[in-house]
Amino acid sequence: MATFLRPGEKRPGAFGITFDLDAGSTQALPVFNKNERLALEEQRRRLPAFQHRREILYLVEHHATTVIVGETGSGKSTQIPQYLLEAGWCSDGRMVACTQPRRVAVMTVAARVAEEAGSVLGQTVGYGIRFEDVTTPGVTKIRFCTDGVLMREMFEDPLLTQYSVVMVDEAHERSLATDTLLGLLKKVQRRRPDLRIIVASATLEADKVVSFFDTSTVRGPKALPSDTMRKPALLSIEGRTHSSQIHYLERPCSDYVRAAVQTASDIHREDAPGDILIFLTGQQECEDAVALLEEEARKVRQGKARLRMAPAALYAGLPAAAQLAAFEPAPRGYRKIVVATNIAETSVTIEGVCFVVDCCFAKQTAYNPLTGLGSLLVAPISRASAAQRAGRAGRLRPGHCFRLCTEADFQQLAEATVPEMQRSELASTVLQLKALGVDNMMAFDWLAPPPAETMVRALELLHALGALGADARLTSPLGQHLAELPVDPRLGRALLASGELGCAEEVLTIVAMLSVQSVWLSPHGQRKALDAAKSKFAVGEGDLVSGLNAWHAWQESGRLGKWAHHHFLNHRTLLRAADIRAQLTHHLRRLGIPIRSSEGDVISVQKALTAGLFMNAVQLSETTVDLQNPSSSGINVYKMLHSSGPGEAPKLRVHASSVLARTRPQYLLFWQVQQSSSGWYEMQDVTAVEADWLPEAAPHVFQRIGARAHIQ
């Protein structure tokens, strides 16, 4: 494998390769997909999946479960649902469901399949994601959706009677929703022997899935009819023949964001044809990289490059329209450079990509059930994920993948990512399962069983919120209402409390803003300007009320993008929050919750938030010297008021981005926490509260002693 020199070194052939000679051929690379001028039907026939069409349909007909391992570019995501439609699996008013773990994949794959099927999106082919449903009842035959959306449909239709086939795609990602859905589908299949399940993936430990769904040894009423083979079938589909050359750094880099931008710029200067896809870890890094690329584009414009740069970001927090814009072809004379998180890792195809720059990191959840604290950490990806990312370059033509690590470091990466089920907080999952009638969590069929301590902690939280009674069953109506709200149970409890306290208008806005990525922009090198912009809306009650003030000001401006940008607010994220708020308003009205405004009564808003976030309450413990900044007034150290973990209590402090970072409130609530490299847990989205509010909100958890709240 070739290696390339450290980004930033300036000399001809800085990567140690020449793009038109090192691709395994002396011929130049083709400019676009060789099949793009063909009719759609002919393009479909040339996909590897088409060669296995008869085998796929035969296996689905004769096996309750079919596991399909299809390499990147094989066409499994787009073609298999259409084969099922053509074979009559959508007759008698039933549909085929195809789940994806990510919103972007749902929308883009649905759009492509609708085009191939000659349908307007939302008619024969539709999709459903959280807070958005683009289908037509009685008309839609193929429905793409996220795993979580299909699970929520089971509240109304536990046996999924409107579906004849459920295809779980990209199962190798092992997301929390995917693993839970597979367990539920196994239960549904026992009651509905006619339901066919397809589990599809590019890199999957197929033997585990086959063993999980194998019911060939089951006897009695739960056994499937003898005419359907109860042992799952396994089929492998080869992928595209286009290869991707892999390149590694000779020496490690200290800043992979700048290294990625420099690598993309150097590729661009080579003038080789093809778009560039950069993988980074989160929204802020994507926005920073796009800003740096726009800066670089201005320099290149003055040079002699044949093409001009067209940078675009792609991450989960973007509104649907902005996400889909990243998939549009680059204008003539431009090279598209898409800066994406790992949502672009699987399923989606960004046309024209020939170069991938991979930082080899991703954000992963990490939950400690002993402390009750979860973190979103930047961690190295697995080799399986790296292979998926490299495959983006060879999806439509031969390509190159530049990994921003040394080859020796790459070999030290784990083979596969730990399933999200084993490193996540499970309160939402347990609540959904309880609502579906799964009372014994430990007897549920898990593809990867979660740690027992995590399950106990989830049950404890739900009981504290009032969602579960002493018998560990769902309470009525509180528990049922929480299960119906498509948000975290803690935010759901705050919404329900806001109806009682007469401040639902305000809490709806706060919950909607917490359901998206940060609404604040953080342009590279403009920290002081951002702090000054925040200070215009900052109040002593904390970040959530300050964000509410910013929201009201944005509304009063007429939702102007220019106004938002001037005040360092992300206009697209605010629009997404507005959509979510409208959906949540509809849910509350359906539950009979009154939607009223507090008319400036901030205390009622704080009390409503306390009703949901009381388990995230902390108390000021001490102030220590800041060794990294001796001139500061010190670090305010907080301790959890409720933590069941043995040993040393975690150190918490307010994140520097908070409006309360330089104040000393005695009691705080936080929404999320991130663990820094120094070992501190840094609280974000914090709200100041009074000690007396905690026993009022959760008397079974806290008791009042004098003017302070204590754990019972």
C-alpha cells in the first residue's frame, strides 16, 4: 500500500502518487459513472443484486428469515424492496418496510427508489423519519423508515399487520434501535409466521444473526409452519468491481481537521477528476472544515486550478433540504467537497466521489451506569467502519482513500465497533419495550445483551419519573403518555409537567432545541465574538432559558437567516427545531395537555425542567485552583446529588461555553455532559434551580432538610 507525505509539505507529487498512473492502469480515470447515460432499467440490470434476483425471491418465499450480506454498491438497499414489490409481496393492501439506521439514508434511498419505480416520492414509494412522514395511506407500497420509527408504529400495530416483509438494512452498525428492533421482530414472527424478515448488511457477523433467528429447534405453539424453513437462509452478493487505493500518513498528525482540509486542497490542486468526501466526527468540526475550505477556495481561485471548490457540510443536525443539497451534482467547473460525519458511511451514495479523506475517528456514546453519567466521546473507529468509508470512493468508479493515521496505527484498531446496546443509556428503550408489553426485560431476546447494571439504572430512572409503578409495569396515564412522546423520557416528563404549570409554550421550545444539534455557531477562531453574541440573550437562569430568549428574538426578526448568522445562531438548525416543535405541539394536544404561555414567569419553566431532569441535579461542592490558568478565580466543582456508584465521585464542572461558566450557582440541572481528556465531566445546557424544587418534583428521591435537598 502506498503512503503519502504529511499534509502541508509542499512539493510536486506531495502524496507520493500520481492519480492517473497509480490506479492500476495507465489510462486516466473516467469522469463519471459509466452507466449514468443508460436508462434506469438498464442501470438496475447492471447492479450485482440483479444477478441474484431469483435466488433472493426464492429464499424469501421459503424462509422466515433471510440474511443477505451485500458488499458496498451491490444495490441491496435500492433493489431488493423493488423485487419484492414486483413479485407480489405488496398485494392485498400490505407494504414492504425497509429500515435504515439514519435519517439521511432513509430520505436519499427512498428518493432513488421512487425515481427508479417511476413514482412521485410519497406515492408508491415513501418514507418516514422522526417528525416527518412522506407516505400516502392505501397507495404507498414500499416504505423506508428509521428503525426507531418502525418501533413506534408497533404501539398502534404491535404485529405490524400492514407489512408482509420487513427488511432491516445496514444491520452491521448495531445501533441501539436496530438491535432492539431485531429482538421485537423475532417476537412478532412467532405470532405471525407469514411475516418475512430480511436482515441486510455490508459487513455483518452473519453467523450471529442466523443463530439468533434460528427457530428450527422450537417446538409447540411457537413453532412456525412446516412449509416455511425455520432455519434462516444466508446469501452473499458481491459488490462493485471498482477498487479503492488506500494511503496512510508517514507520521501522525496533531490536528486532523486541518490535516483533512490540507489533504483535500492538495488533491484539488492535482486537477484529477472526481469529488472529495471528508469524514470528520461532528457538526462543529464539519462547519469548521467548510469554513477553512472556503478560505482555501479563495486562494485556489487566484491560482491556475482548472476547477473551483464547492464545499458542503453533511451531518445529522441539518434540515432535510440542506442534507439533500450535499447530494446534488456539482455545478459545471466546480469540484464538490462534502464534509460529513459518519452518516455518509453507509447506504447513501454521493455521486461523483472519487476521493475519501478519513480522519479515522467518530463520536461514540459511552455510558457509565454506576455514576449515571453518559458521554459523547471522540474515539477511533473500527477497521470495519474504515472499510465502509473507503468504499465510498470506489462506489461508482476507481478511487483513492486517504487515512489520516499511520498504517501501524490502523492495524491497532478494533475489528468491529462495540454494539451501541452495550454502551448506552437504556431508559428510552426500556420505556418503549414496556409500552409494547415486554414486562420481563431480562427474558427478552437480545442480539447483544446489555449490562445488567445499565438495565437496573434504566428501570430506576423510569420509576423515579413515575413511568413505572412498584410492580415495574407502565403506569396510567403518566407512563403511557411518556411512551407516546417521541423524545427522551426526561424531556417528556418536563413537557407533561409544563402543562400543569402553565408554561408548555416555553418548554416546547426548549425541548425542541435540545432535540437538535447546538443552535449556536462556533466559527473557527471567533470564540470571543460568540461569547459576546450569547451575552445578549444570557440570563442567570442558565443556558436553556438563554436559548429560549434567542429563539424569541429570532422569531421576532421574522426568522431571518441573515439576522441569525449575525448573532452566531445556526439558521438551519433553528428551522429544524421549529419543525420538531410543531410536531411536539400536536402530540401534546392529542394527549389533552393544555398549551399555555407562562407570560414571563421563568420560575414555572425552571420547575417544569426540574420535574424531568431532577436525576441530573448537582450541588456546588468546592472551588479548586485552576492549574492551567492560575489567573482565574478557580474551578467550581459540583457533585451529583444522586449517584449509586462506589468509589471516587466524578468531578463535574460547567462547560466553558455555558453562560453560567463564570458564576457559582449552588444547585444546577444539566442536560448533557462530556468527559474531557483531563478527566473532568463538563456539564452543558445547564439550568440554575432552587434546592426546595427538587423534593417538590421528586419527593420519593429527595427529602427536604432545612433549606437543602438531600437524597433519601
